[in-house]
Amino acid sequence: MMNEVDAAARPSGTTRADSADAQTKPAQPRPMGPHLSIGTWHMPLPRQKWLRVLIGCLLVVCGLLGFLPILGFWMVPLGLVVLSHDSAYIRRRRRRMAVWWGRRKQAKAAAKAARG
């Protein structure tokens, strides 16, 4: 028998079995330790700080040689993101850029909605 609290907690038209199925779905495991997250994509980083700094510096330096074959300018921002895990200065700059980019996208979307 269903009491009033159970009925109020579930959306109308769902049964107890439906809500139990929704609660038992396994969540995707989050990577442990430092990792890069871009949208739903995750890449683990080494746990040692010196290795993360080395990888970040190598990516930036090799990215500056992006005019050579195999290397590319895409390595510079990736290296800065890796370095931002250990450098407060780079982390603040990356965060400011992300906030600016998000506000810019919202402003463009609002302007497009107002026109159309």
C-alpha cells in the first residue's frame, strides 16, 4: 500500500519499480587523481607534480615549433591546461578565459534570440 509521502515524492505516472530502476543506474566512474576534463572526455594525468610540469612544458615548447611536421600549435593550449593544475598563475588566467568565453557565448545567444 502506498502512503501519501511516497506518492508525492514520485512524478505522476511512475511506479515504485520505475523509480527503483532510475536509482540503480551505475554512474560513470570518475578518474582518480589529477585529470583533464573537457566536456565528457577525461584524461588521467600523472600523480607526480614534476612529471605533470615536464609534460606541460614539453607540450608548450613543442607547440611553439608548430610549423614543423607532426608538431602543432594545438599543443600550446593543451600544455597550458596541464600546467594549470600546478601553477596558480596559469590556473587564474585559464579560469578568467573560460569565464570570458562563457559570457561571450551567452551574449551572442541572447543577441541571436532577440533578432530571431
